[in-house]
Amino acid sequence: MKTIIEPFRIKSVEPIRMTTREEREQCIKDAYYNLFTLKSEDVLIDLLTDSGTSSMSARQWGAIMEGDESYAGSPSFYRFKEAVDKLMPFKYLIPTHQGRAAESILFTVVAKDTHWIPNNTHFDTTRANVESQGATAVDLVIAEGRDPELIHPFKGNMDIAALERFIGEHGVENIPLCMLTITNNSGGGQPVSMENIRQTREVCDRHGIPLFIDACRFAENAWFIKLREPGYENTPVVDIVQEMFSYADGCTMSAKKDGLANIGGWLAMNNEDWAVECRNRLILTEGFSTYGGLSGRDLAAIAVGLEEVVEEDYLRYRIASTDYVARHISEAGVPIMQPAGGHAVYIDARRLLPHIPPLHYPGQSLAVELYKQGGIRGCEIGTAMFGLRPDGKEEPAHMDLVRLAIPRRMYTQAHMDYVVEVVTEVYERRDEIRGMKFIRQPPALRRFTGRFGYIDA
Ligand SMILES: Cc1ncc(COP(=O)(O)O)c(C=O)c1O
């Protein structure tokens, strides 16, 4: 059959509150044009993030009822540990309440101000956690990954030659670990090939540098390997996942993505000394080492989510639905990051709005317009997110994108058809869209709480 259907039936529904354009114009003005500040009830289709927004399955809700809330040694922790170990068997597993808590603990323990951390592309919380230790985060994605129009099967790949040069320049003693983000969220949700993971590992091995994977979307990455990397077409996804992690010394994870859960994360590693220090830090900041800031029921839901996320019918539908939106808006002429990412479609706002310079945040302007037009909430991934340097200077990000992140198992194809219609309408009126400025901003992660206004207001 050509039609790939949602491989689930809907048992429980939540209403969407319909709004008019006038109402939305007022809501976004009241929110200082920051989509994070909107009330979610004022949003029709919420594509702000795929993080923590998954619909849970009946099996997950069942597991929640069975969650055991013992402070220490809960069976829910062991159920969680078994599910993680099946996919990514590191020696030490440290649950955390979400991904950034894992990053914070890791970098507090391993990084200091003379250090440099390479990654294909740091996600903003990863970068902020590196920088909060005074260390420097550097992105070394392949050149193809910085060109939104170029079609390449693995645009998330690490530039291996650049990594070699980077190690030569900064010295092994100043690089406590190397990271690889799969899929590469800030670079368009693009996957990393198995060959590239292997090559990154070889470089790290040659210099004795540990390799950590930012594993948030590991299952989507594995599916792309199955679809696109010669030699893996008949390999079960679970085997691909196990091979990916066999090349790493540890990982950080947000279970809010490919854990199919609404909260949770973990840090895992093989280095015992680091693990001991990380656990001590965990107890100080998150909680005891068998719950790490989560309830037992959360751990149980993640355990089931990890079984479901590697089901091939699910992954086939998941990647096909992202591709569906990308294909239709691209056919309407809207410039998007090609090819479609795993969890999101990234509109190239810099190309769509060439009259708005990067320092006037074309991505933010476009995201605001999508909300006004159809109540769609996307997320700027560009200069508003990445443009502010630690020294307070501002420069254009590599790209100005608007990410439409698709929550897992939440929306139907009719919702996606509506998204295509709204994006196309905004595209047709693109010349009317104006640039923006910050009217108030915090020193770090400014996109969350900053306030915007129109440039000529
Ligand atoms: C690649 C990547 N790393 C880390 C994180 C941080 O995870 P969390 O939001 O659970 O703190 C995210 C969240 O979006 C992400 O996409």
C-alpha cells in the first residue's frame, strides 16, 4: 500500500480550542512576541517542540499504575535499567529528570575553563552547560550540514578532518571528551551515519579521548541508517541501535524525545571514576541514584517507551509523516532544510525572508507570523537562539531556521494538512513580514524568556 497510516487508534482525546486571527494577534502581543510565553491553550497546533509532548500508549499508562515509589532500589528503576541496557549497555546508568540535568552533571564533573568540547552541533542546553564551566563548545559538522538546500543522506556527520585538526590545535589534555548528537537537532534533525560514528570513534581512540553520544533521537537516527546506509537495509533497528552505542563511552539522554515519555533522562558511561563523581553530584542536585529526580512511575513509562520507539512500524510512520509535511510545503515553493529531518521540518527563514537581515531575526518573525496566521507554534532555531556569544557580542548564527517539531503519536494527517495550508499562506504574503529586535533579554538561553518587538515599532 502507498498510504502509510498512523499505526495506532485513538482512545483518549484532548480538545483544541479554536481561535480567530484577532485573538491570536492580541495573545502574541501580550506574550512580547515570544512563543514560549504563550499559553498553550491559545495554540491550535503546537509544534514548538517534540520534547515531552509524546502521546503515551495504553501500555505506558498501565506501567504508570505499576510504578513503584520506593525511595531506593525501586523495581521501576530496574525495569528502566533493563530497557536501557538492552539498547545502550554502559556500565553506569544515572537517571535524571531530563536531558540538560544529565549534561549539567557531566560537564560539572569533567569540564573546566581551559577545556574545549567538540560536537557535530551542540544543542543550546549542551552548549550552555559546557560554557557554564568556562569551557568552549565547538561545532564541527560537515560543510554539507551547513547548507540548507543541499541533499545529503547524513548531514549530521562530524567533519572528521576538522576534528583531527581541532585535537592537534587544542591538545588532547584540553579535550575531556568529544560529543556526537544523533540526530543533529540544531543542524536540522539530520542523522549521523554509522560509518561516521565509527570514524569519530577511531579518531577519539587514536588520541585517547572518550566519545559521548547525545542520544535524544537515537531511534530516529537508527531508522535513517536503515533507510539510507548501504549494508543496513536488512538489519533490525535494535541491532543498529546497539552498534551505534558500541562505539561510545557514554551518553546523555532526554527521555522526552525517543523515550516516548513526558519527562525523564539519563547519563550513562563506562568510566567508574567519573560515574562516582556524577552520582555524588546527582544526589546533591537531583535525588538518589535509583530515581534521579523522577518518580518510579516515570521510570516505568520510559522503560515501555524504549521498547515501543524501536518498533519498525512506528518508525516508518514517524519518519514518513515528517517527510509528508516537508514534501508538501517544499512543493509549494517554501524553502526548507533538505532533506526532511527526523522529528521536524525546518523552514529556511533566511531564504524565505531575504529582506530581513539575520540580526533582525527572520526566524522569529516567521514563527510569529505562523502563529498569527493559523495558531501554529514553531520555534526559531537561529540568531535569536545562538547569536549571543559568551562575551556579550552578537553575530548571525550559521542558519536562521524555524523548526516545526512534530510531537510523537499526537497529530493526525489532517492536522498536518492544515499546517501545510497555513505555511503556504504565510509564504505567499512573505513580503509583508517585518524584522524583530530584543527589547529585553537574559544573559543565557535568551530565547526562553526574552521579549521581542518589531524593528520599526
Ligand atoms: C539534541 C538535544 N540535546 C539535549 C536536549 C536537552 O534535553 P531536555 O530538554 O530534556 O533537557 C535536547 C532537547 O531538546 C536536544 O534536542
